[in-house]
Amino acid sequence: MATLAQCVSRRKLIIFLGTASVGGLVAACGGGAPAAPTSAPAAAPTAAPTSAAKPTTAPTVAPTTSAQTQAQPTSAPSQAQPAGPATTISFWHIWGGVRTKQLQDILDAFEKENPAIKVQPLLIPNPGYQDKLIPALAGSPPDLMMAYTDVFAPAAKQGALRRVDEYLSRDKLDPKAWYDGVWNLALWQGVPYGLPYIGNFIYLLYWNKAMFKDVGLDPEKAPETWDDMLAATKKLIVLTNGKLQRMGYQTGSNDFRHGVYNNGATILDPSTGKSTVKDPKAVAAMTWSLQLVDAQGGNDVISAANQAFKDAQLNDPLEAEKGAMITSGVFTINVIQQQTPKLSYSVGKLPHGPSGPARDLVSGSWNNALPTKGKNADQAWKLAVYLSYGKGQQDFMRVQNRPAMVRVYNEAPNDAFYKQSNPFWGTILEVMNATVSYPNSDKLGQIDRTIDEAYQNVTAKKMTPEQAVDWLDQQISSIIGGS
């Protein structure tokens, strides 16, 4: 295992990243940038397409570049390999616990396919990953690293990551292979600086079927619209003497965040990154979010109930059977299978407003990225392709029972595994094929915290929905204007 090189302090680097130019970053860190790919055809398409071509063959290998061509090899086309000892590349990742061995199996398979490359992985636990990754980018970074949106965007902005459009073009990798939402978060100002690895998305509505049946709701059908959701919440709550004995629905700021996009609006312009939240459709989303809170006794009553559930053995009102509906990620299916396998539940898409369909908002993503100061860019790129696009992506996602970020691995006939292990696979696939995302920005963390504050101001009755949306628009504009 590799050890971390001595790096500058995080505080100093944050100051540095806020002021340095691209040239300044390289000069301050010492050494020149590694060579670009050996050939540079015309740049690959960088914007996320609106739809993806359906492959014609069952991909036991990497996805095709179009519906008419045969499948690509599992990794990038081979470059001339010099005789002699193998090149060792470093790869920083977050896969702890049982996943460390799972990843090593994938890396062993990669080395078998590429005997001229040896991979030296380094586990850096998360949380804490960012604290080590940011300073290393200005000192001695790895050849390849996992980078979440909060690190990826600022690093790409300052030139600490290598742009990969020429690699994509050379190796004929099609951006349409990935889901739109995760592909967008691998871009900086329209240019790819990495490949999607694991996206923070696939939000689902979970509900207790027995509770639905008890109050006369169809236990097999999710509330489809905001009105349906509000009506179901009112039927399902058990409120006694000002105390919530059972939640109809566990509320939170994501109700507004996702609600904006599920009502035909956006918070940030997909092209410019500027605020677009000052929109009657966003006000409607905030109003609906408040209605869900007020229907259950108000903010103080819900806060007390949430605290009581946290003190229980299961930190989830659905699993503890203290809540009828929750919104959570796809991973919760596996959690329920392990912790409460007898729970009678189902999942569906999030409800939508009157002005738009249900869409899944990708709020962040882990990318495989090549630091500018990495020493073995071509070899690192081969590994990035294998993990993010090739058989390594397919196999690693399956062993974790996660949907792949590459469309074709989730579709027939490759979905037999998922259909067998996940009873809700059809719904999950439907959600994944309707993803949207914020435009990538080094300000996303600050913007998301401001969204939370706006929501809290409304549920605490410090602002009306109209006032909160207007305030949020001003705050986001100020944050972006300070870039």
C-alpha cells in the first residue's frame, strides 16, 4: 500500500485554490504537466444528450458507441507497451470494509487484462477523504483518484485535473453510454475532466403497504401527484394530544429541492449555472413542502417525532413502523432486506407537481479523475475506463448490488441479475432514465446549504414561500457572483 506524501495544509490550499490560476497551480506545485494523449482527434461531445441509443447486442463487454456498431473492448484500445517491468500506477479510493476486497478483485482482473500495468490502491476513509485529497492535488497526487463533486469541481476549475475530451475522442467512448445526470457532473464548463463512477441519485418513495391498506389506500400504488401525496399523508398520520404517534411522511428540505425539478422548473440554469429559482413553479414546490409539514402538526411536532425515532433502535421511521412513507436512496432496499426483511413495503417514483413530470435529481457524483500532476496518465486512463465504463464497472456494481452508471449494463438482457435480486428493478430503471442534475459548480455545497436554510425559514414560519424563494434567488446570485 502507498503512503500519503507530505502535503500543504488544507487551510492554505483552500486559500490557494480560491486565487490561483491554472498556470499558478502547476508552478506552485513544481514540475510540468504530463504529456497529452498520443493523438488528438476532434473533441468528443461534451454535453449530456437527451436520449441514449439502445445497444443491439448483449454487452458482456463495454458499451457500444452507437446502436449499429459492435461492442467495444472492456478497456481503452491498447497503446504500444514498452518491454520491461510493468508500470505501477496509484489509485485513491473510498471503498472500505468488505468493499476493499471486492475492489481488489476488480483490480486483479484489470491487471490480468493489462499485464504491463500494476495498480497500487490506497484506501482513504470517507468522511475525511476530502481533507487528504485537496492538499495532495497541490503536492503529490495519485495517478487516478475518486473525486466527489465538492472536490472535483474546484479542482477542475483551477487546472488540478486533466481534461479527458481528447482521450474520449481517441478511444471512441460515447457520453450517451452514461446516464445524463451523472455525465453532467463529470463536466466542468462543458468539458469532461473525469468519468462517472458512482452517482448520488435514484431517490425513491418508500411506503408501508399494511398502513396504506388500513386507511383505505391502494397498497400497490404510490401517490403520483403532489395532491395525492398530501391527501395520503393526512390519512396516514396518527396525531394524539399534539404528539405525532405515526408520521404520514417524513419531511425534509429534499421535498423542495426535488419538488422544483418535479414541477418543470430548475434551481440553476443548466448552461450558465445562474439562479433560475425565482419562478412560480419553485414557489409552488415550497408551498407544497410546507403543506406536508403543517398537515402533520407543524415543524415542532415533526422535529420532536424525528428525535424520538433517532433514539429508537432503528433510525428510520419506515423500518421502525413509526412512519408510513419516506423518501430515500435505492440503497435502502438492501438495508431493509438485511434489517427488517419481513417489512411489507413497496417503492415508487417521487410525486410530481402540476407543471412537470417526475425526474430524478442527481445532487452529486463520484468521478474517476486524473490529476494534472499524475505521472502515468495513459495507464491511469486505462484503469479509469475499466472502472467507469468497462467490465470493471459492470462487475463492481453487481457485487455491491448497485445499478451501474452505464445504461447498457442495466438493460435487457444484462438485467437478469438485478431482476432476480431486486423486486423493484423496473421502477428503478424508469427513475434512472429520467435523471437531471445541477450544472457542475465549485459553489454547489454552499448553494445546497442555502437551500436548506430557505426551507427551514419557511417551515419555522420565519418566511412565506414567496419570500423564501426570492431570498434564495438573491443568495444564490450572490454566491455565484462571488466566483
